[in-house]
Amino acid sequence: MSVSVSLTDSRPRVGVWLIGARGSVATTVVAGCAAVTAGLRAPVGMVTETAPFAGSGLPALPSLVFGGHDTLDCPLPKRAEALAAGGVLPHGLPTAITAELAAADREIRPGGPLPGDTRGPEELIEAFAEDIRDFTGRHGLARTVVVNVASTEPVASGSGLSDLPPSSLYAAAALRAGCPYVNFTPSTGLHHPALADAVATSGLPYAGRDGKTGQTLLRSVLGPMFAQRALAVRAWSGTNLLGGGDGAALADPAAAAAKNAGKERVLTDTLGATPEGETHIDDVPALGDWKTAWDHITFDGFLGTRMTLQTTWQGCDSALAAPLVLDLARLTARAHEAGLTGPLTELAFYFKDPVGDAPSALGAQYEVLTGFAERLRTHAADHGGDAEGAR
């Protein structure tokens, strides 16, 4: 039996356009929003559902409408069933929310460029932008936020329009369609020289990049701890075991280098120096959507006493990422509604490599984020109340 939620006509609806819309993260985002909206599950992991964000005017979860681009053709209901079989989604949930999954799947358009596609960058950008404009118009949406949750690309080479990687084609399409943009991946996206002018003149808010879901989340807490306790970190090495599409994508050394750059930057920023050691990423297909991350930290204590700290993080990447994607879509949509433009440095809490000048320590990032919530709350009060509705 499926569940559905009816919306009052007075509640403005907001689009969430997912790049990589049939992947594990996107499927978990759609399924999770439907499950929480229907009261089947609690919003665990959603920071925007905690007290500091009450009254900030965030779009209500039932007001979110999903669509996106993907090069895969596996329907979302089938993808959700596979995730449930792997323990990512609760058993029975795909059946309960079949209607919501099917509705989102009908709004997924072919991505690209696919093998044999002869269209140039300009044609692809315009085609992608038209897909987003059509989605926004047909559903009468107040606005649409574009979120990149596709697989990691290698670092882009070249600086011209003809050198745009797929992530930058989609990002350019978001700007052209007048949509705020979030890059949840370490891929280039808006950070391409050929898009600099378009970004600067767009008047749109944007956020990114590379969602902070596991190992780097822990590093952003432990790094400041060592610095604040005046403990000298000598070496910090790490290993990641990943399965699924992310593991396969990061088996490419160039893609892994893009991913590791953010992990290492957090250590440099929080410790004040770059410790010895490297981070390795290994593709282990048998793990599926699950990942394991080990860190081995060597540090000196009082009188030079050598000590070590070892950590193990085991988790489901899609389940860690999905609530953050929902948070970011809501916060970015609200920022757009409030007339904010440019890099949303206040959202650094969510990223390994945040845009703008932002702190790297998680505690400091959280303070900035809750301050942002207060600003949005004040704006909502000054403009006749907030847009937030009950689930």
C-alpha cells in the first residue's frame, strides 16, 4: 500500500533537481523525504529539523518535488528495492512509498553527454536548462534547487567552454535556468574558469563542495581537539574501503585525488600544518553501499611522549548523505527566497571543501550555521511570517 501527502494550495512548492537522480544517494533522498513526510520514520540526521531551525522559513518536506538528470535507466522503485535488499533502506519501505518513487522517476530526464552524442557544450547546457525550466513550470514551483549527487569526476583539465566536464555542464544549466546550485561532490561543477563570469553575474546563491559524511566529519572534530589541547600531531594516515558506484568511480586515481584533496585540507586548516601521511581509497565492490574508514594518528604528548589514536568509521554512505542533501536543498531554497546571492559560506558545516572563507572546525561551522538560521528567522519575521509547514 502506498502513502501520499496532500498539500494545501497555499503552501509554495519547491523543486529539488538531482544530478545523478537514479543513484543510491538520490534514491535515498527521495525515499527518505517520503518516509518522513508520511510519518513512517523520524528525521534522524536532518539538522534542519532540530530546534535552532524552527521558524527559519525553510520549505516544508511535503512541499519538495523531485526530478533530475541521469544517464542510467533503472527506475527509482526498482533501485529502492535493491537498496532495501542491501539494508540501506528499511525493509518494506519501497512498497509503502511506491507512488512517490514513481512520481519522482517520471521527472528524470536523460543526462549526458552519452557515447555517440554529437551535441556540443552549448547545446547540452541549453537542453539541460530547458529540462529544469520545464519541470519548474509544469509543477508551478516557486523555485528549483539543483543538487549534484553524481559520481566523482577526475579533476578537470583545460579552461575553455569546450573543456567543461559533465558536472560543469549541469552547473551551467542550473545558472541558465535561474536556479541556485549545490555541489555535494568534489567534481568541478561551478569551479571551472569558463563559468567564472556566469557565476559572478548570475545573482544566485550556491553551495559546495563535497559533502562531509564520514571520515572527514570525524577529522573536523579531532583536528581542533589536538590543536586546542596543544598536542603535536606528527602523522595522520587513513584508508577508505568503498563499494558501490562511488568505490568504482574512485578507483580512478584522478578521481581519488579530487576526493582526497578535501580530506587533507581539513587537517592542514585545523592543525595549522600538514602532518605526514596519506589517505588511500580502495574499491571493494562486495561492500555495496557500505564503507569503512580507518585513521591512524601519531602525536606527541607532554615531554615528547609518543602516543597514537586509531579510529574506525563504518557506515552507509547513502544514509549518511541523504539527510544532508535534504538540509542543503531546504537551506539553499530559503536563501534564494531571502534574496541572498553568491557563495553560501554559512553552509560550510556540510562540506569538506566549502566555498568562500569559512572555518574548517566542525564546532565553529555549526555556530555559523545556527547563526544563519537566526538570520533567516529574522527575515521571515520581517516579511510576514515563515513558509515552514507541518509535516
